[in-house]
Amino acid sequence: MKTKYNQAYRAVYILTTHIVFVTKYRKSILTDELLTELESIFASILITRDGELLEFNGEADHVHLLVSYKPSISVSNLVANLKATSSKTMWRNHSDYLKTKYWNKKVLWTGSYFIASCGGVTIEQLRKYVDGQDRPSP
């Protein structure tokens, strides 16, 4: 299989990273419905930043994202944007539910995150890993 490389003004690249966000206090709050909405939110954020959500899944207390992005994007800024925008959107759409879990604190994610470049394993191996997460049933 031939690798598909991206092109920019002065670069040919393929940048893919695996990101994990954990819910604040590791609370098991994510349902299938919320995970579906988060997937859509993350995908739309990445499109506006000329990136792409290649794979997404999660469990009740964390999410996995497989992301492709441009070399002009700072990974720390991308992560901050993904976390802040998704949290604000989820609070706007599900404030009644989230208040029962986090009181009136407008939080969703911990301050930390996991990120790894995908050079050590194939994208297919990562896709299988992310796809194999124990997602809550609808």
C-alpha cells in the first residue's frame, strides 16, 4: 500500500498523532450519545485547522483521537483548542446533565493529556487499538 503524503507550500508531510483526554476526576460520565457528539465536535475543530480526525473512540472516562495535522500547527495549541472548544460545546448542549456530575464547575477534561506520534506502530495497528475501546452501549 502506498503512503499518502500531504503537501503544503514548502513541505511534504504526514503528521499523525494519538491523543487521549481523560474526564475531570476520572468520572465515568461519557455515554454513547456524548461520545458521538464529541467525535463530531473534534472532527469539525480539526477541519477548521486544516487537520483531520482519522479515528475516534472512547470509554466512559476517556477518549482516544487519531489526528492528522499540518506542520504549521503547534500540537500544544491544537490540544488546547480541542479541549477548550469541546468542553464549552458540551456544557452548552448538556449543562443540566454535566451540573449533576461537576456541580457548576465548567470542566470536562483534566488539565493533562497523553500524546504520542505514530511512528513506532502502523496506523492500522493504532486504528485497531482505538476501535477496540470498550465504548458504553446506547
